[in-house]
Amino acid sequence: MARVLIIEDNQPNMDLLAYLLSAFGHQPLCAYDGVEGVELARDALPDLIVCDLHLPRLDGYGVVRTLKGDPATRAIPVLAASALPVTDGGAALRAAGFDGHLPKSLEPDALIPSLEAWLAPHQRGVLPDSHDDDAAPHAASGEPGTLRLLLLDAAPDNCGLAASIAQHLGYAVTVATTSGEADACAGQPFDLLLCDLDGAVAHADALLAAAARHWPALPMVAIRAADGDAAPAALAARHPAPILLAHPLEPQSLAAALAAALPSA
């Protein structure tokens, strides 16, 4: 296990990386601006630091310059987390003091192995076996088999957080980000609907309309932008009533909600 400091001001990005690190047995430490990140690095002396470039109070370049200038933190590897393509192989980032970079475009399954390449072999984690009989979800009928979940995702800016959590819980996840993609899934059987509504209202409404057309009675978990936000009117007609969650999304809360939404065996 390693202690990994994440310096990131975007909550969905932070949630995703912190969840994945925890799933692989690591301890995430979280800072939301550059000054807080430097202070936490000095206090905690983590094994690895992942630092966004664009941060409040002190940007990523200022963070790495400060840490590499301090004998107490100089040896800690610092990776730049960049949403922009790196066209020079990372030469400019290394010249600025970063040890490497971690593209934010990486798929969740590739992100942790890329990060763990900077850790000693004994610090690298192991993903809990999602096919373990006690951990993997099974069909509501009681027959062995992975449950099929359709994610209607109106919130692509959340970086696949809901899909990643569901996949690591053992669900077979299909993602539709437009009403057209949802319509194309109409012939497929699903056990659950998961709707991330943290996007434009028209976008969310279009996906909910597709859900009403094709899966009007399928159990649903819906994620609102924030706790206390009114549920869309389209949800009121569904039976059984959807289970409502809100961002910031806690993996344990989503796991419990998905399990509760399923009919009893």
C-alpha cells in the first residue's frame, strides 16, 4: 500500500482517482489547491504526488518548484495531471521539475497501473477480485450471473466516475450518453438503470424520456447534481420509485443504492 497525495480542484476528478486508489488498497490524501497541497506534502510525506497543473492559489508549476526545492520533499515523485495532450513526450514538464505525467484522458483501468509504475513493487496494490462469490452481484432470480446495468450518463464531465464504481462492484455496465445511444440499447436486457443527471437539463430529460420509452418499470438509481435538488418530473411516474443520490458521489452510497434497488430474490 502507498500513500498518494492528489492535488486537484475538480471534484469529479478527485472522486474518481481517490476511489480507484482506495480500490487498489492505497491511501489517498486530498488537497484542493496548491498551497494546501504543499502543506500536506510537507506534513504527510506521501509516497507519490499527483498534481493538477491549473490550481487555485498556487499552480502545479509552483507546487513542484516548491517541493523540489525543499530537502524534506525533494525525493517524492511528482506526476503532472494534464488534460491537454503532451506532444513533446513530457520534456517540458520534466524541465519544470515533474518526474512524469499522468494524462487525464486515461481510462480508469489504465490509470492506476500507469500511476503504480512510479511506486516500488511492494507498494503496488491489487484490485479486489470482482468475481469473488461474496463480492460480485448476482441476478435477482438467484441464478449465478453478473447483473447488467445501463448507465444513462448526462454528466460526461464527471469522468466516468459512476461507471467506474459500478464496474468495480462487479456489474456489467453499458453506457449511453445520448438519447440516440439509449434507443440503440432498447433491444438489450438490463437488470438496473443508473442515471447520472448532473448535466444540462435538456440532456438529462432526453435520457429520462428514453428510459420511459424502453424501460418504464426497470429499477432505477438516479444521481442529482447536488443534495436537495428537486428530482426531475419524469421520475415521478416511475414504479418502483427511483432511489435518489447526489454528487459528490460516495462509492459506498452507490453500492448500497444499487443493491437496494434490486427486487428481492
